[in-house]
Amino acid sequence: MSDRFDSEVRSVRETGAINRDSSLEGGRRLRSRHLLSISDLSVDEIFLILDTAEAMKEVGGRAIKKVPTLRGRTVANLFFEPSTRTRMSFEIAEKRLSADTLGITVATSSIVKGETLTDTVLNLEAIAPDMIVLRHWASGAGHLLSRVCKSGIINAGDGMHEHPTQALLDAFTIREHKGCIAGLKVAIIGDLAHSRVMRSNVLLLKKLGAEVCLCGPSTLMPSGVEAFGVASTTSVDEAVRDADVIMLLRIQLERMQGGFVPSLREYFKLFGMTSKRLSLAKPEVIVMHPGPLNRGVEITSEVADGPHSVILEQVANGVAVRMAALYLVAGASENS
Amino acid sequence: MDGDRMVKTLLRTSHEIVERNRGLDGLALIGIRTRGVPIAARLAHYVQEITGSLIPMGALDITLYRDDLMRQTVAPQPVVRRTEIPFSIDDRQILLVDDVLYTGRTIRSALDALIDLGRPRAIQLVVLVDRGHRELPIRADYVGKNIPTSLDESVQVRLMEIDGMDEVTVERGDSS
Amino acid sequence: MKALLKGGRVIDPSKGIDGHRDVAIEEGIVTQIDRDLVVPDETQVIEVPSSCVICPGFIDPHVHLREPGQEHKETVATGSAAAVVGGFTAVACMPNTNPINDNAGVTEFILKKASEADLARVYPIGAVSIGSNGEQLAEIAELKSAGCVAISDDGRPVATALLMRRAQEYANMFGMAVIDHCEVHSLSGDGVVNEGHQAALAGLHGIPSAAEEIMVERDVTLAGVTGAAVHIAHLSSAGSLRAVASGKERKIRVTCEVTPHHFTLTDESVASYDTNFKMKPPLQESEDQQALIQGLKDGTVDMIATDHAPHHHDEKSMEFDRAPFGIVGLETAVSLTLDRLVHTGVIGLSRLVELMAANPARVLGVVGGTIEVGAPADLTILAPDLSVTVRASAFRSKSKNTPFDGWKLHGGVAGTIVGGRSVFINGDVSGMDTFKVLRRDG
């Protein structure tokens, strides 16, 4: 008896597969028809997304990188903020699932007032997209939309609030390298106050039992940080010591203009990830960054391109995780 | 069908496979997840005992190809698992393996999936049980046992590797 | 006409009254208040239902009527209608209209609209500075003689310490208080919710409580220097309350008001991103809420004000960051106060009347706050045991931006009488029909 498929067989047993004469095995579904935030997801649902992403990753390894799953479905990528990588990632994910994609960039901001979010979406509803992937500069934009709109909504980043698919692809990447997330020491370093990636990651890692340490200058530490229930420090050496995973966040130029840090040079001196700092971590540490990188600010090229960096894998995994998200949200929407 | 019967049935099927495929060149077994996989594994094992040759084996997940995926309003969404076929299927004689052949839709999905993965020379179908009620023009090349059923019955296959025992039963009550 | 309100429980803390009294009204003026009054000839006798309580007419010292300039949100007419349904016989309206009420012309316009509506009394509050731009004092004497009862730049803080000092000194000449919306802009920045755990979790920019507290301290200190009266609008945090208490201890003439939403809600509500929880000052944490409730009880807080801020549905249906600040409050204030403060035992009905009638009348220097022989019969009839379900769609206000829609509350308004005339009768309270006889003669 071939033992190569033992683990799959075992996992079927573990999920309590029910005997059926179809290949429908103990299916699971997302409870909400939207994917807006990690805070709404249970541990079960998180694992469902990660497990599904594993299967989706295999599709990316084939010669024909396409499955007919979402054939005939329309997904609108509604981006109120510019974004290359997240947009690209979602578009490829949608195309691999054979969905029809509609890319819409809206040039409004809190300053430039145009058509309201609500009106834009109501106009969109005439084409009846099955799902909307929304990136917006206002926290809570997805929540507003979910109240007015019939399509399933996937949050691709709302203001400073959350970026759930980023945290999921980060967790997926960590799992690939470390197996289990519980008990890992994860340091998150950078502009924490304004980062939606930080929020989603802290929530997710905490749910899965990791030990998180937030690190950054006091001026960029979110006030009310205790609400997250994790350790925080302004010393990067303390954060990095014995870390299994280091996540670096981008520092934006505007932060200097807002008086948060005196200069990027000083930020780099205090918080930049250099090979020397990295050596304080565990020998098998992995270094992550959601991109785009500011070489010489939060990270040196040596580290970014070095053996510990998994930054490019994150990008590849992003497609698989987003395929899983699209598949599961499409299924959840159908149910309601 | 009890455990004993199942072993005998699969042994017989393995013999049939060997007989009908003079030279096992280019032959490969692909089990349809989930229960098609251990069955394919057993067949590979028996064929090896009979001939001494090991036929390559793979596992195919057809969830993403199902035609009823987004139409179910009550049942849970099926879990997607990895497809693992560690060899090229181009030019091979593929033996697709599943536990129960019923409407034929699962097999249609499997054929679509295989065609996206490569260009096999030929595809044959091996099933443990054929319960009738085809909705598509699909037939099995090797059948372990024909079990005629009515639409309100369901065939339950339990395998040692997954369920802890080997048996096939027919139960009252629609499973879908 | 002559009318006699018979057998009702009257609560008037200024006169130490809490018991059954008859109230006689003639030509809109109160003529007698006593037990078992003899019924004069040609008098309409109104049997006050036993479930009702008669109070001096409630006065809301802080509303936004939006007229002139933003009539799509509210007008003086619709605002007065909302006021009387809410049990208020009078409201004081803030000057941040368009144009700003920094001159007699706008004040007179507002008064004209109020008299046309002929429902609640409207007392305009004039601007502290021209255009409320914080630079030059407005012509306060003119505002006073046109009918303003206080000055404020509400919507914004009084911009500088020097301006606040001058405003206090000047307004003091006319016996007017300066009402301040305390907010240090350099600290509040583009914040939209209270700075704290909830803001951190929701990813929204926060406003630290210190932004209010620092300015409250400033205003109290200046009032100590000038000897003038300063009134803190919509006070929201424990720290601000401490500053007011300390000022009162030092005999400084500082008073303050708290809104029903601040003693009912906390910043936990913002997790839903519902813009009906967005206002300035923002909802605070529960320690602050508890401190406010204690202050309402022990006298540190002088009055309850709604800060009624109507906004059109389209304006509130926006991203949380973009939506305007503010919620309506006239039609929910009394029920919230009865439900959350009286029925929970925090305060009694006498204290309620102090907070909603006596103190506002005193600080604004207007008639009312007590049932006085020879004064206009402005009365609020409460139904403290009425079951009320808040229904925004039924609001008389033009705007429905309330977080309380659907709330079931214990206690409400049975009727509102202004100048001896029933301007509102609640059909859900049995026995109130008899009040319909109170109407203007002629």
C-alpha cells in the first residue's frame, strides 16, 4: 500500500469526513458572505482558507494555469487607492479561476470629492458583479459597502484598518517554512500606527497562538496598542532577539512630513534590518515584507536578497491565497 | 460487500488490468479524491505483486471542475485538496480510479481536469461499484461490482485507510 | 381662556415642590399653583392623568437649527417641531449657520422664523467672533439687544486665549456667558473617534481627550481671572469634569452641559463604522461615561443639552472619515434621561428638572425653569412609565441621523405646553386628549 498519500488520508479522517457516494467530503464554508477583516474570522475559517490555498497553489505550477471554477462569474476590482501588486495579484487569481475581471480605478480621495462610494457601487450593481474586491483609503469602507451592496465583498485594504488577504498570505508563507504557527516568536517592525497590514497580522497571528512583538518608534506606535494584547518595544534588538519570523513594514515619506520621524536616515540607524541585527534572531529566521521595499530604509539589500528573505515567495503565495479567498467567498455568497 | 469480498474484487480487477494491457508500458493510475486514491493505491500494490512492476500513481482533486459547485444552497462547500500527479500524463495510458460510478458527472470533471494537465494517449475508467443512473454518456472499463439501486438509496463505501474498515453498503436515504 | 390642570403631580425644585398641585392658567399665564384649587367660572378643567408628571418647561441650551443656509438638514420650523415633540418648550440655537449669526440681521431672521413656527421658544446664541473665525470680536452688544442670550463659536473652539479673555470680559458687561466648544485643533487633527483602544482596533485616527481637557482648563483659569461666566459645551471626559469641579471649588463661574449620547454610549460603538456614532466630541471610554453620570448626580454637571446636529441622509451615508460630525437629539433626550438616569436610580425627577429646566434658564438668563405665578405657562408633561420605541422615520426633525433608532426606552413625553397652549400631545398616553382644549384664544 503506497504510503505517499498517508497524510491526505489521515486529514480526511481528522476532518470527520462523512461517507457519501460522491466526492463531497465534510465540506466547510465561510460563515459570512464577505471577507472584510481577520477579526471576523474564526480559527477554523482561517485554516479553511490556508488549506484551500495549498490546493490552489498547485494550479499555479501547471502548464495550463487555469481551472473553470468561477467561469461566468464577474469580479469587479474596485480600487480607490493606487496599488500595483495587490491589484495584479487579485487579477491573476481571478483569471486562473476563469472569472471575468473588471478593473476600476477611481480617482477620489478625502480631498478630491467625486461620486460617493455608495453611488459608484450602485452604478456598478447594474452589471451585477458576483464579487467586489475593494481597496479604499477610508477605514471601514468595506463595512459601509456591505450594507448597501448585494455582491460579496473582499477587502483588499481599507484605510488603516485591515488587509486580510495580506495577513493570510503571510501566514501561509510562515506555515510553509515553519509548519506550525503556534508558539513562534514574530517581530513586526515599522510604521505600526498607520499600518493595516500590522493590524491584520497581529489579529491573525494571535488567533493562531504565535507570540507577537511590535516594534517601532514611539511616535509610530498606535496609541491604544495595549488593545492588541501583545508585547511592544522601541528597541529593535529586543524585538529581533530569538525571533522565528521578522516582518518589516514600509515607512512612508509622509511620516517625516507629519513629524513622526526626523529623517529616514535616522530611522534606518535605529530600526533598519541589517545582517548584523538579523544575527540576533534564531538561525532559521525568515524575513518578510509586504512590499514595496524601501531599500536602505527599513531593510538593506543584503537582507532583502539574502537567504533568509521570503519576500518573493510572499508574492507568489499571494495569488494562491487570493484564489482561495475568491473561491470561498463565491461559495459563501451563493449560500445566502 | 464485506472486507473479504472487497479484497477479492480488487484482486480480480488488478488481474483484468494486467490482462487487457499487454505490457504495462506507459500505464499510470490516477485516483479521484478522496476514496479513489486508496483504491488506486491498492490496485498498484496488487499489480506489483502480480507482475513485479510498479505503476506510477497520482491523486486528482476534481473539486474545482465540478459542475454543481456554486449551485448548492444547502450542502457545505466542498473542500479543495491538492492534486498530486508527480509525472507527466502526456502520451500515457491513464487508468482513472473512483469508488462509485453514479451519474458520471464526477468522471466528466475528472476528464476536463486531466485534459488541462496534459494529453494522455488514452484514458480508461476503473470503479469499485457501478450503481447505475447515468446522466451522461460515460461508462467504466473495469467494474468491481454492479449494484443496481433506486434513486432514494445511497451507496456507502468505507475503506480501511480512511474509515477504519472495508465495506460497501446500500442505505436508504438520499446522500446528496 | 381659563384652564385648570387638576390633580397632577408637580415637580418644581426651585420652589421645593414635589407633590400634587393644581395649576391655574389664564391667557397663557400661570395664575395659581396650590392644592385643591377652587374652580373659577368658565374654566376648562383638565384632569391630569395619574401617570403624568408636570414640570417647568424643559430648555435645551444647545441645538443647531441650520437656518439660514442649510435648510436641507433642518429649519427653525422643523427644529421647533422636533423640540416640542421632545418635550422642550424652549431651545437655544448655535450661530454656526450660513451666514454665521454674528449680527442683528441673522438674529432677527431666526427670531422671525421662530415666531412664524409658533411652537417652541427659540433663543439665538450669537457668535463670539465675526464669522466665527477667531480673529475679531463680534458686535456683542448688538447681538444682545437683537435677542441673543449667550455667545459661542460652537463648531469651533474660541480660537485663542486672548480672544476668550476679551470675550469673557466683554460679554460679562451684558450678563452673558461665553459658551465654548473645547477642542485643541493641533491635537485633534484629522481624528474622527476617541483616541484609545477602539480607535487602534478600528484603524481610525483618534482625538485624545486631552484636546478637550486642555481647553477646559484654559477657559476655567481665564474665568477665574475675569470673573465672568463661562459654560463648557458638550463636556465629555472625566478630566474635563475634574477641571470644572476644581473651578467650582474655587468659586469660579463655570458651568457645563453633558449630552444624552455621552452618558448612554461609549467608543465601543465605533467598531461598526456606523456614522451615527460619529460626533464631536467623540464618544469616550466607559470610565468617562461613569464619571459623567456621577457628575450629573453630584452637581458638577449643571445641565443636559442635546447638541442636536441634523445632517442629511446622503451626507451621513459616507465613509466614516468623510461623514460630518453630529447626531440629532431633541426627540430622544427625555426618554434616554428617564431610562438611563431616573429609572436606574442615579437621579430623581427633581434633579432631572434642575438639569433640564432650572439650570438652563438660570445660565442663559431666560424666563422659565420654574412654574411661577405671573410667568408664561411653559410646562413639560412627562410620562415616566411610558414604553417608548424610538422610530427615526417618525421624527419631526428633517434629519434622522440618530444611533438610537429602534431602541426601547422606559419613559417619555406626554405633552408640551408653551404659553398656556398645547403644542404637543402624545396620543400614546391615555387621558392626554383633555389637554387639547389648551389653545390660543381667538
